[in-house]
Amino acid sequence: MRILYAATPDIAVPSLKLIAGKFTICGVLTNPDRIRARGNKVLFSPVKQAALDLGLPVIQPERLLGEARDAVSALSPDILVTFAYGRLFGPKFLSLFPIGGINVHPSLLPQLRGSSPIQSAILTGLHKTGVTIQEIALDMDTGNILMQKEVVLYGTETTESLIGSVSVIGADMLVEVLEDISKGTTSPIVQDGARATYCGKIEKENRKIDWDKDAETLSSEIRAFYPWPKSVTTFKTRNLMITYALPVPESQLRVDSDPSLRPVPGTVLHDTSKNGLIVLCGRGGLLVSRLQLETKKEMDWKSFLHGNADILGAELA
């Protein structure tokens, strides 16, 4: 089979590298280069850089119209393989592939169809998620399932760490499915649309911390929004990113039981633990172990405290 691999971010790089050593990749489709505002530097997508390192042809159309279809057709692909490419494929484009197309989706479809399944699995407090290899259909994430594997969630994962896990799992699964396709031994399973759930795009505006929320919810948000867009609060009029925090039960907090004497949510308690700063929430507290003041590097809580001791007792907003 001649494979056209369509992908863009880091999560798709392990799959590209693994299948390149086992199958024929006739080309790589990825998003156009970006220009970094500072320094006007051209930025390649992670998948483009990996493709160039492997010596593979790269196509980067702005839109998947006639010119892009002609460029793909010239490569004579048999099958389309996608992993977080970031765009939908129309019927004219899909008709270029005699065997059709398959997609790697980091959830247990039909759960979490959409553009942010990894972040949403953490945000909603799921106890498990997974990876699905599905046939590409015209409606997003509705194709028949070819393979699924579960990933247990422990309530400590960040989007960054979960991406690292599912990227490796997805790569191994992709090889298995491509081998099955080449042998004609796949057993597609139709998705149960009645069980479908959906997730939307994560926006930068979502990152503001509301300290009136309970600690478990805020921990989920902070971990889901790392490494982007990073949950943010205000400390001494400056943005302070909280980059890792776990919940502390109400029973373990040293605060007055009288509501009138209880500090307001967002207060950094003076009784620091051995593992982090404790910030009071609407219910419970957050054990904050990593922080990043705007314009500064991310650091552990002890290093931050050395230069910002006045955070103890401060009210974050």
C-alpha cells in the first residue's frame, strides 16, 4: 500500500516514524508553516519536521481544493492515514484513495467525538479513556471502529503526559490495523450513535481560574490546560500560571470551621505542606506544586517561594 499520512502536531510523530519503517509512505500532508511574531521565524509543524528528517515528500495546502487534490493524486496513494490533521475531508478528496482512509482518535469512540478528546477526558474527570482507529467517514468521528484500546486515568495526568502515552499506543495500533488491511482481515464495528458524546475546541479564554469552584474541578482544569493554554490567576497585579496542582480534601485543611472566619477562596494558606503551596477553594484546597509568573520560567513551588515569599497569605484573584 502507498500511504498518504495527514497530520500536524507532536502527538502524530511517533506514528509517522513507526509506519515509515514498515510501510511505503508516498507523501505527508500537514498544515502550512507558521510565522513566529517574535523574530519573524518560520515554524514547521512537528510532523513536517519529522517527514523531512525521514526524506518524505511534504504537501502543505491552505485548503483541500483542486490544486491540493492534484498534488495528492500525483503521488498515487492507495490509502489515507490521519492523526490530528485538523481539517475535514470532503468526498472529492476521499475519492483519491482506492482503499479509503483511517483515522487515529484519542478517545473511546463514540465517546468524546470532536477536537479536544484528551483535554476533555481530564476536564470531565473520566476514569478511563483510550485510542480508537476508525474508518474515515464524511461526518466527523463517525466511521466504523477497527480497533480500540483503553487507557486508565488516575486523576494525576496532564494533557502533556496523556499525549505522550496515547501517541505511543496509537502508533502501535496503527501498525496492527494497516497490517490487517493489507491482509484483508479487518472486522469493522459500527459506532452506536446513541452513546455519542462531544467535545469542542479549547479556547484561551477558558484558562482563568475561578477560585469559588471546588478543588477537584480546578485540579482537572489546571491539568487539562497544561501545556496550553495554562490556567491563570492574578498575584500582585501580574498573571500567575498554575501549571500543576492536586486537590486537598476539606478535612485536611487547617482553616477555621466558622464560615465568618474562613479565608476567602484564592487565599494562599501559611501552612505549606512538604509538597506544595495550599490555596483555598470554594470547597477543599489545591496543593500547587508548579507555577509560572508571567515573563518568567516555570518552576517548582519551593523555588518560587524563595523569590516570592509574600505569596503566603496573599489572595489570588
